[in-house]
Amino acid sequence: MSNFSRRNFLKTSALGGAVLAAGLPKVHAAETDGVLKVALVGCGGRGRGAAVNTLNADPNVKIVAIADAFEANAKGAAEGLQAQFEGRVDLKDGVFWGLDAYKQAIDKADVALLCETPAFRARSLRYAVENDKHAFAEKPVATDAPGIRSVLESTEIAKKKGLTLVSGLCWRYDLNVKDMMERILDGAIGDVTSGRLTYLTSQLWKRPRQEGDTEMMYQVRNWYNYAWLSGDFNVEQHVHTLDKALWAMNDAAPVSCYGLGARMQRVEQPANGDIYDSMAAVFEYGNGTTFYSLCRQQNGCWGENNAHFAGTKGFATVLGGARITDLDGKVVYQQKKVPSDMYTLEHVEMYKSIRGKIDTINNGEYMAKSTMMGIMAREACYTGKRLTWEEMMKSDKSYAPSSYAWDGTPWNVQDEQGRYKIQVPGIGQVYHTVTR
């Protein structure tokens, strides 16, 4: 990386939660020059992508274990990775499947790539740090407040042990976004007063029930469409934009949130599960700063994925058309983008940290806060209430199933007509079918 991008990385990493671990003993003594053994947990598209990123990021790492809830996914990933990276993927006795398979994989490695369904990420992160493993944790890191508290506890364990913990909130590692965010934090638009946060896109995938599936199997297979598994789409996807708002506030959490949401296109049951397809939320800070959050997954609609900030001296757009203008609209900085593979860069920095080439990275605090912003907005939309950060952090509302087993009972189950309960603001969780 150039001196400029290196400087940007160190500065924004410090703002984003990178933690100095000087004086702490390294957990793995031979990491500076030795081969690092890696475990992949979660073999979906993002998991396989993370495995490729990690192998491209450091020539001296080897994948020695993979795990997935489903046998076919685990074996398919094993076959594909071994064919693509001959000699760097050694999975002899290292392919595992089942809801507890993450333990077997993590046990064999120095570094864990946690890319499983979001509902399971807090428990696998806890297992990794308690067993002295460095971790890459995809976003979001939890789907409810108890999960967030667990992640924050795991973050502290990692700090005390000097373990590296890198977040999959990849825009924090993008050279162009870091440039814009550094300028905002350096006062280019003055004090941030408001922001417009968007993630407006189309619907994603649905997967059919397979013969022999229990309800738990079907929901885990179709995980994106269930709030207990994905957190709902604003947590799973829009968290990227919410994280930019947190970043702009120097990682200070909002005080309160209110919002509204609905299912407009995602109406057929049971294929669409129980999540919404549109949400709007307002995040309030004690100093008067207000962020307006708009996200949807609806086909045939105008789309945007961006973060726009207003300040006492001007305005900033972070992604498409990244620029800074003064209060009269005059462009004072128009960004010229540089090549930046953020998905690989986050792994590059992770291995630099593990090998002691830079200060130990711990992204745990901001990845938990950004995820909680999504959870708080979701609960505000589900309930119709104005919620505070303090009460959300203390909330005992759990989305966990009766047990993490294939015969366990998920948080939401179908009634006799095949309908799931849908959250209705002001009413609660009721069976609800929309006809068109």
C-alpha cells in the first residue's frame, strides 16, 4: 500500500476500534514467518469468497478445515477450493457439517473465518476467542441484543489475549471510502449535523424446502428470509451504510431511534418468511445530529446505495460521485478513485496484524455498534415505538431457537395454513396474509 493509503488506514483504524496490544504476549509464537492454519466456517457465497480473499491476501496461509450446517455445502466448498488453490487447501480430516461443526473446524486452526448465518456468529466468535484463535467475523455479528452483548464480551476477551479481530464491514478497508471518511472526520464539512443513509435495492434469493427437511432445516437453508437468522434485511445488508454513519460520528452510538416499515412485495407465505421489504428510520444523537435511514428490497424500483452527510461547513457524498461541496454547492473536492479491492484488503491487514507488522487490530466494538443500530431500527419499525440505545443494550428479547439442533423449534413457526407470524407495528406478532 502507498504511504498515503497506509496513513489513512492507521488513522481510520484507530477511530474504528483498532487496539494497541503492545506488551501483550502473542498467542502463536511462530506467526511472523510461519504458516497460519485457517478454518472456514460457513460455505455459502460469502464464505467461499472470504476463503479466496484470505488465500490471495497472504501467501503463507493454508486452509485446513471447513464447516457448514449442510453436508453438501461443506463438500462442495472443499472440492472447489482444492481445485482452485492446489497445495494451499489441505482438508484431510478437515471437512465438517452440522450446527455444531464450527467447533471441530476452529479447533484445527490458528485463524477462523466466521461467515456462517448471522444468528450463529456470536457463539462461534466466542468459541474462537476463548480457544485463542484470531478471527475474521462477517457482518452482521448478531441478530438480537443478547447476541450483541456476547460479541462485546468476546471483543474484550480478544483484547486481553492480544488476538486479532477483523470485521467484514469491508468499507472500513476501502481506500476510497477511507479517504472520504478521513476528510469528514478532519472537519472538511464542519461538525456533522445530519445524514441520509440509503440501501435501496431489489429482492434477494429464496430457497425451496427439500424433502425430509425439518422446520429448522428449512429455515436455516432459507435463512435470509427469517428475522431470527438474518436479523431482517436492514441488519444483514443495510448495516454497511449504518456503519458509515457510526464512523462519521467517531463511533459514537445514537441516543434513540424511531421508524416505520412494511411488507409490500414480500407477501406470499411461506416462501418469504417473516422479514420486511422496506424500512425507514431516524437516528437521534444528543447533540442534535440526526440520520435518516432508508432501505428496501423491492423489484422494479429506483435504487441507491450511498451515505450523504451535511455539516456546518458543507456536504459530503461518500460512494457514487464521492465529493465535498461547500454550503453554496460549490465542489471543493471531487474524488478520483484509486483501485481498491476491499474484500482482499481486510484480509491483508488482518495478517499484518497477526504477524506483528502493524498494531493489533480489534474491530469488535464498532462492528457490534453498527449491528445494534440495525437491530434498534428493526425493533423500532416492528413495534412502532421510539427506542433508546440504553434500553436496547439491556433488552432481553431473544430471537434464539429452543435449541441449536435440527429438531429444535425456531423463533417463528408456521400455523396450520402455512403462515408465519409477522411483526405489525402497534399490535405485535400476528399471523398475517396479504392478498393481491
